[in-house]
Amino acid sequence: MESFWEYLQNLTDAQSIISKGGFYLLLVVVFAETGLFFGFFLPGDYLLFMAGLLCSAGKVDVTISTLVLSLVGAGVLGNFAGYWFGFRTGPVLFNKSDSLFFKKRYVTLASEFYNKYGGMALILGRFFPIVRTFAPIFAGVVKVDIKKFTLYNFIGSVTWVCTFTLGGFFLGKRFPQLQNYLQYIVIGLILITSIPLIIAYIRKKYLEAKEIK
């Protein structure tokens, strides 16, 4: 249990991430998680939230406006990279063997999410781990019109970054003591963003079992 909390503490230490790679490491993480297929395991939501939280305490060496605009840009570029990758690989991606950094079921999950919500998946998907990474890749596979993709990409990045980063910033201004409860904040964010995916997975298994019967 102690090792779990130690791992969680390291996972939530956005300040150490910034100190090791600086402000630019935040941008690299956001870029990778929003379009590179091996970036699905990277921290996204809570890193944005804590970046805003730490910015409110003056522990990030940029202003909140620079932070938000830069993160939005990283999110937009990440999705374009994912779209390009999916466009180039095409349906072959569904036949790619599983590896340490690639799971075919994640592509399937993103494709089902996209088929259900259409272009809105590029906006809504920003708020769900895994889908956030693979939705733009799948959009490239099915060759979504680039103009529509660009619009959804921009709206999704702005909505996602502003929700978590500005949320962390203004809550940090209002309740400075939140910095003492980062572990609990991370657990809460993980649960909130994972519950819809868990429900969707259970529903899918239930329907599959029902069809077999």
C-alpha cells in the first residue's frame, strides 16, 4: 500500500515534471497523448488541472494565458499528428499486432465511439482516456474531411484545456490548500473520466453475451 501511494505521489507531482523538463515537457506530454498511439498511458486530464493549480500558486514560470494558449496549440498539433498517422496507415491499423505500446482494442473502442458520435467524438473524446488518443487516428483512417476535422480539433482542444487548466487555476486561487490533496484530486479525476468507459465496456460485453444466447 505504501508503494502504491509513493507511485501515486510521483504520478501526481506535476511540479517535478515541470522541473525536469520545464514548461515544454507539459507541451510534449499533451502533444503525445492527443495523437501518438503510444501516448494513451500518459497523464492528461489531471496534468492539465495541476498545471493550472500550480500556475495559480506561481510555481509555473509562465502566465496562465501563455499556459492555456500553448497547451491548446499542443493539443491541436497532437490531433493533426494522429490524423496524419491514421490517414497514412489506413485500415491496416486494425490488423496490427498488439505490442507494449499498441493495443488493437483501443482502436476498436475509438472507432465505436466515433461511429456513435460522429465528428463530435473529436470534441467529447478529449475528456476520455484512450479515446482522446485514438479518435483522431481513426478519423484519419476513415479520411474525415480535413476542414471539418480542423474545426472539431480546435473546438475540442480549447474546450478540454480550458476546462481542466482554468478549472485548476481558479480553484487554486479560491482554495490554495488544494495543493495538499493532490493524490485525492487525481483519484477523483481518474474515476470521473474512467466511469463512462467502464460502463460502455460492460454494456458491450452484456450485449455480446445476449447475442450469443
